[in-house]
Amino acid sequence: MFEPVLVPGVFSIIKKLNAFGIKQYVVSAQKNSLLKQLVSHYKMSVFFDNVVGVDNNLALGKVRAAKKLSSSLDNNIKRVVVGDTLLDF
């Protein structure tokens, strides 16, 4: 069903970060229901504290979803954002 493959090494990095107790989140322009299926398909659900996609078919609202997630997190911790496009900053 899902054709994309994970970049080599990504699974082990995410697993190690989780083992160190580092909270991890996914925010994507992908539709929320499909995004959760993808994360589950790659057996990565257990590593993420939250998986947030958009709630429409036009991939609108990624920035809004990221801001909503960010506002729900502790402001006293450092965050690192890893994106897959130049627009993810």
C-alpha cells in the first residue's frame, strides 16, 4: 500500500532518541488519518508523542497544526525541527 521507503538509518535514530527519553513529534501536510496510517505502517507509532496532520484534502494548515502543537508543549525546553522541504523552518 505504501511505496516510500524510509531513509536508511532513520528508524534507528528515532529509536535511539526515544531511548534517551527525547520527546518526538510528527507534523505534516499529509492528511491526518493517512499520516497516522503511515507512521503505524513503519512501526514507529511508539516513538512519537503525537502525530499531527492536516484535516483537509488540500494540505492546508500545516503551519497552523505546528503552532497548535507547539503551544501545547512546555515553553522551557529546547526544540529541534527537522524538515523535509525548504519550507520547514
